[in-house]
Amino acid sequence: MDAAAKDLDTRGLNCPLPILKAKKALADLASGELLRVVATDPGSMRDFQAFARQTGNELVEQSRQGDEFVHVLRRR
């Protein structure tokens, strides 16, 4: 996988803040660039899947690392 153009730390934030911050960060990226989001909210797994479907941005990868959830989005 390509390196993320931007990393976003949303640890400690609950829904909908990780999504809102990701939306803002994606707006600053060029089409095709990757955004990596680290969250601690378990609901973020479902939230980012819905966000990708609704916005047309590609959810490239989701993983869990201990208590953290990592989401990688590709800007449409």
C-alpha cells in the first residue's frame, strides 16, 4: 500500500468527531491521495464504512491494533 499523504490522530474522540475531522482532512488532499486515521472509538469501524459509501471516497483498509482502529481512505 502507498504511504498516506496525511495521518490523522482521533484517539480519545467519539463519534461523530473522527468522521468530521477526516472529512476536513480529505478536503485538503488531492484526488487519489491517502488519509490514515487512528481512532479509539469501536463504532468508528462501522462509521467509516458508511462514510466511504456516502461520500464516494474509497475505504482502502481497516484494521484493529489493540485498542486502536486504523482506517485508510483514498480521496475520490
